[in-house]
Amino acid sequence: MTTSRLFPRPREAAVLLTVLGLLVLEEIALGMAEEEDRPMIGGILIAASCSGLLLVGAVLFSRWLETRRPLPLPPLGPNGREYSARALEGFPMDAVRPLLLAEHAPQLGQLYSAWMLAKAGRPAPWIARRLDIPLDVVQLLVDAARARPGTRPMPGP
């Protein structure tokens, strides 16, 4: 159940690229400034760099917090996580069965966990990232859960 990836997510990448772009613009501005204006411009650029570093730190801290937030799943039993028949009501086993027979298929317990999170209203990319399951498999479960009455929408990831 990995939650970290080597590459940043799109929003994180946008923040990091913005910070890097600002650092390049700062160097250009400092190089083009006249000699008597450089101390003042340098101070402004140092403040801007510090705010950029704080922004990058906030992105990294939010990712760190997300990895430590527990998933709302039942505790492990002797045979893995145990779900009641009522909790698995409506699980699309006919649609999932071919996926279980494929190579590198997710385990049935992972799909049950994804189903529970989908019923709780979590978005497919969030579930796929947290449970390390292919997005197309999770999307199938999320669509089936949304088609059921009583599925509550969750606020953003």
C-alpha cells in the first residue's frame, strides 16, 4: 500500500515549476539591475526566495501528512481485512472477475477496500494512489458505487 510516487502530482508540479521560474526571473532581474539598486533588489529577491521555499515546504509537508493519515478501513483479521456482507452489498463482482484473472491483478482484498472507499465518496485517483491499484479498475468501482443510492460525496482530495 504505497502512497508516495517518484514524480509529483500535477498541482505539486505546477507549484514547483512556478517557484523554479521565479528563481530564474530573480537571477535575470538581479543581473540587469544597476549597481546602486542591487542591494535593495537583492533583499526583495531573498524575501521572494524564502516565500518560495516555504511554499515548497508546505507542499512536501502536505504530502507527508497524507501518507500518515489512516485509511477508513476495518482492522486486519486473521485472513486479512474482513468486511460484512452488508458492507459489500452491491459490489460489482461480475465486472471485477475478469480483472482478477489478469496478470498483475490487484488482490480481492484491495478491491474490497477500494469499494468501501468508493462507497464513502472518495474520488478514483485518490483511491488508486492510496491503495496502489490501477486507475481504470478503481474507476469501475467508483462508477458502480455512484450508481448506488446512499453513496455520499466527499470533498476534494
